[in-house]
Amino acid sequence: MINLIIAPISISKGNVGSMRLQYLVNELRKNRELSITNLILHRHANEIDKSYYNTDVSYLKIINYKLFSCVPNLLTILRLLKGKKIAGKNILYYYDIYYNPLDIFLLLLAKSIGYKVVLDEIELYHTKLFNSKENNFFKILIISINQITIKFVANHVFCISYRIFDFFKRKSSLLTISYDTKLLSLKSHKLHNKISILYSGSFAEKDNVLSLLSAVNKIRKSCSEFIVYLTGKCPEKTKISLINVIQKFKIENYIILTGFLSSIEYQQLLVNSDICVVPRTNSNFANAGFPFKLGEYLSAGKAVIASNTGDIAKYLTEEDVLFINPLNNYELENALVSLISNKNLRDKLSYNGKQRAIEHFNPIKQSKNMIDIFNSL
């Protein structure tokens, strides 16, 4: 029997990163030799998407997981971990360590009472801070210490990309993006005849949404029958900037900002889309990660335009997606025009991309590999 404690994010929350975990947990929980508890800490504690709530997963919340209340919080978590401990194998699965210095103490506490520590790393945050306006000495120091220390604390590290795998190396393996198996069979029910283009994500700098708006401005005269949906949890400051650009280009009739959608609403929007876009930058930060939404787009059978960055080309070819150079905006414009005007090309990419998703990003295969690694610890 394996006792698996997943922290610190909610696995029943509809945000980008945790969706990957949701898809994996949906498969992991089918294994009767696995008991799953979700330990939700601090800023994630109130974010649960009821449409993805798993009744066979236990949920524990620590709302005030902050540095100033370090000792009582860690003692509370220690009691919870001890209370959940079983005679079999006990594993703390910790997702995406960032710059909270309590994280390392929590991992060490778990190890001290017999838990194996497994990490799931999706970004190399120090590469972002060294090259962005967010950089400050404290954050860079803590993140660097965290990411170096966990190399030695962890019993295993799942890495979303080869670049992160190369960083950790010791006791690590690849665990790429995933998808919801329901997307393989969902059908489209479009309410209009326009070509629907979808971007979904966090609207972060690495996502390069401005390049998509610029491309829409350039192609709207030659391709008038399309609509672009921008969906995701967009920070208010970023949203204001996007609206200003949309108004500047006078493309209000081509863009719909949906805001954050529930899982059900998002999946319906996705299956009704014709084209999905992943216009990432060529930054070190973007190259170290892996676009989560790509697996969903492909498994839903959508024609995809993707920046040729990071590991994408290790899994997909030009027969599966339309690759674009992130440093050349004309390529995004040309790719959009090609797919809007050519249904045969959309259908070809749709079919091929779906096959590659099943081959490389299959949560059923991934969950079996995860259980093999859990058993080996």
C-alpha cells in the first residue's frame, strides 16, 4: 500500500499547472494500492473547482502557511503527516517549489518521520528572475538555495522538460505535459460559422500574447471570418494593457477576453475551437518549461500553431503542428492565414497531433510509470 500526500496546490482547482496534476490523479486514484491525500497550503487553500472534486481523495487545508507563523504551521503539518502515515510506503509529492523558505523545512520534516520525498518541477525560476524586472536579491537567493538543496533532499524528481532534467540529473526522470482523457471523445457544437482561434494560459510574459494580437491586426483584412478567444486567469494590470493594445489596433470585433473559466466551460470552448495557438517567447525561462495547454489542444484534435521552443520538437514534427519562429512575427501571421483558409491542413494537423498526444502525453501511461517509481523508492 502507498500513502501519497500531494502538496501544496489543490488538485481540484482549474488553474493551468494543477490541471496536469488533475489528469494524472484521475488515473492514479484508480489504483487500489494507492491512498491519495491533497494537502493544500496557504494561497491555494480556498481554490477548489467543484467540477473536478474527487470524492475518493482526502483534502487537508493549512490556510496560514506563512513565514511569520513558521513553527506552529510546521508542527501542524507534522501532526497531519504523522496522522496519515501507514505501515506501507509513505510519499510526500511536492509540486513546483518556488521561493517559500518553509518548503525545504517541510520536506526535511517529512523525511525525518519516514516519508520519501518526490518533487514535480515545472520551471527553473532562477532563469526567470535573473532576466526579468521581478529580480531582487532575496528571491534569487532563496530560489537558488531551494533548487540546489532539493537535489539532495528529494528521493526522486519528476521533470517536465529535458532542461530541468539536466539541471537536477540525480534521481530524476521526465514527466511531460498531460491531458484529460475525456477530450479524446468530446464533440464540437459551434454556435457560429467563424473560424475560432483559442489562446489559453496565464498571460505571462513568456506566453507572448501581444504577438498574437499583432498578428490579428495584420491579417484581419485578408481573413475577416474569424474570432480569437483569450481565456485564463489574467492579472488586472496585464488585462488593462491587453485592452489598450486591442483598442489601439481597433480589433475589438475579433477578440473575446473570457476571463477565467470553469473546467467544463473551458473544455466546451476548446472543443468548439478550430485553431489553438501557443505563441511562446524564446527566453531561457520559456525554454526550460513546457506549455501545459499543448497536450489538451492536441488531444482534443485541434490544429495547433506553436513556437518552436524548448522540448516541443522532441515530441512533435511539422506534420503534427505548425511551428513558428518566436523571433519572427510574420511566421505567426502566415500560419494563421494558412490554417484559416485551408480546412484540409487543419484536418491533417488535427489527426496527426491527436495521435502524437496519445503516444507521448498519455496520462494512463504516465501514471503507470509514476507508480513504478513510487514502488522503487
